[in-house]
Amino acid sequence: MDMMTGKAEQKLAKLSSDPGTRREYGLREKALLDENSRLKDAVDTESKVS
């Protein structure tokens, strides 16, 4: 299992140093946060209407 962990850490280090991958991660994270906010607002609006 240590070898698998080491390989995963190496791959993560390589990906995190790549500006394109970091940008994609940031965009994905923002999209997820925006979607969560949109859904929360929809639930809050629905509860006020009911």
C-alpha cells in the first residue's frame, strides 16, 4: 500500500504544479459552489412561497 500511496503523491504533486490543471480545478470548484448556492437559493425561495 505504501507504493500506491507514493505513486499517488507523485501524481498529485505533478498535477498541482501544472497551471492548466490548477485552473481547471479552480473553475470546477467555482462551478460546484455556484451550483450549491443556486440550489440553496431555490430552496429558500420555495420555503418563503409556501
